[in-house]
Amino acid sequence: MSSLPSPFCDLTTELAHLPGIGPRSAERIALYMVQADPAAMRRLAETIVAARERIHPCQTCGALTEQQPCAICGDSRRDATRICVVEQPVDILALEKAHSFTGRYHVLGGVISPLNGVEPEDLRIENLRPRLETEPVTELILALSTSVEGDATSHYLCRRFARPGLRITRIAYGLPAGSGLEFADEITLARALEGRREL
Amino acid sequence: MSSLPSPFCDLTTELAHLPGIGPRSAERIALYMVQADPAAMRRLAETIVAARERIHPCQTCGALTEQQPCAICGDSRRDATRICVVEQPVDILALEKAHSFTGRYHVLGGVISPLNGVEPEDLRIENLRPRLETEPVTELILALSTSVEGDATSHYLCRRFARPGLRITRIAYGLPAGSGLEFADEITLARALEGRREL
């Protein structure tokens, strides 16, 4: 009885800890890695370490950044009266690509999900309070995912931060661009009808 | 307009080169990595480099090994009269787990697939010839995958290495253990019938 060499097994075990990588993919990636160009693998290893060491959450908004505060929080040309609340740092990139929001962001780090053990205190919710007190915020735009947890988190934030002079809004739910009615599920359609506007 | 920090983008690009990792998974893994325990990420990086540096193909059979020759090629108790030809080093582990083969192995590194640019000379096929000349081999067992390419490669090896005194066999195709007829596709069934044996 023989087995695979231990550095290979160690590698497979480590890779299987990454999100979305099961034991079979881990084995496939490890097989690729031990046969790849050694210089490319050293570069990958260095890139992982460099990214982990150089990138930190912005202490204000939670975005991934190399500087404190991040480029958006530190940009005085951005509209300081609006904060858009998102789940993950990458959501900021998606919104920035849409070129239609010029305010600042706040990253929660996820949504409230008691079934998955995520309680409000596990998210960057309390960090939002000092911002609402010190920044001239008049609108909090909730841009969370359209799931049960996303909705529950939006309602929680709304109850938590409601105060006179602060509008709390939610991005629209409806048909995605370029899609037809026949591809939309019933919940999307119900929400699209609910959110209809005068032409 | 802001963007993600460059170490993050570099990481996403590097990860997307790994097999089975698309741009979305790469982003998800990168997001996990930059927020994970820094010590765990250093350990992952070291494991990648260690595996790449310490593991090499066995110069005889092509299995992944830290020593030359590998544990199987160097084990004099193994039956030297049989060589089992497989596609990948991990296939050896699968066969060893079955505990029914006591001979040696030969790893091709893939199958012949002109459409994917894999020609016979890209595989460890020529390395098999000196083994057949110097080792007391009487049977070459082909254990390649049951695909068009696997079949074509088996036929190629058969033509290439046929000689008096050398049996060239192929592992059986048929119903997998624990499965019923109703789950088998027509090719599997045709092959299972074709390969029927006297009881």
C-alpha cells in the first residue's frame, strides 16, 4: 500500500479550506500546482502573502484598501451626505462601475443570518453609528442582496438607525436590464409590479 | 471612480489561472484570503512552495514522489511483471485503495487528444519503451478513462507496444458497483453486455 507524498496531501488539505473548493477540486488544483512552473508557484505564494499583508479593511467604511482611510472615504469630492450600505467590499466595485453613485460606502461584511450563526454584532453595523453622528449624512441607501436574509438585514438597519432628518432607502427590485418577463421568477415580477412608477 | 487595490487584483488574476477556477470563484477566494488569518495564509503560501519544490515525478513511472525512484518502483516486493498504465498520478492512489493490484505503474500525464493539442509525444509514452526492455514485464494493463480519447490512447499504446510475450489488457468496462441498470447510460450498458463473462 502506497500513498501520495505528504507535501501533496498537506497542499490538498490547505486548498480544501478555501471557499467553494471541495476535496476533488483541491486535488485537481494541487496536481496542477506540483507540476506547474516553479517560478509561477513562487509568484502565486508571494501574491497571496502580499495581498494579505498589504490589504486591510478601511477603518471607516470597511472597503479593502492599502491606505487609511480608503480612496473613497478620503476623497473630499465625494458626496458626504449619502452612504450606501453593501454586504461585501467587491459590491463597491460593482456600484462604482455603474457610475451613478457619488456618495460614500459602508461595508457590513455579510447579512444577518441566525441559521448560519451571523448575528448583528458579527457585522460592521455598530461602526455605522459614529459615522451617522459625525458625517453630514442625510440618506442611507441599503443595497443588500434580494434574499430573505438581505431583506431582514435591511429592516433591522432601518429600525436601528431611523431618526428625523435621515432618509433610509433601498435600491429598487425589479426586472434586470436586458431580460424579458418570461425569464423572471414570480418574486421578481411581484416586486417589479410593486415598485412600478408613473411614466 | 475607484477600484480594488492592486494586490487584490493581482491575486484574483493569479487564482483565475488555476484549473476549474473562473473569475467569480477567483474573486471569492481572494476576498476570503485577504480577510483570513494572516498566519494561515503564510502557511498556505509555504505549503504551495514546499509541495512544488519537494515533489517531482518519479523518473521511472511518473508518480508524484519526494524520492527517486518512488516508493512503488523501489519496492522489490511489488510484482515487476505487470505495469498498469494510468493517466494521472492520483489514479495510482485510487487503484492502491482498491488493494487488488500489486504490480507497478506508469503515468502518461493525460490522454492523446489532438483537438486539445495533446499529441503522443506530449505524454510519457516513449518512457515506457525502456521499461518494457529492462523490466521483466509480461502484462501491460491499460487503465485509462472510458472516453473517446481514452479509447484512442489505449489503441495507440496497443499498436505501439505489441510484441510476442507481452499481454496488453484493458480494465473492464461495465456497471459500476452499487448501481442499477436504470442509472446506466447506453454506452455503459453496451460495454457491460459486450464484456459479459461465464458464471
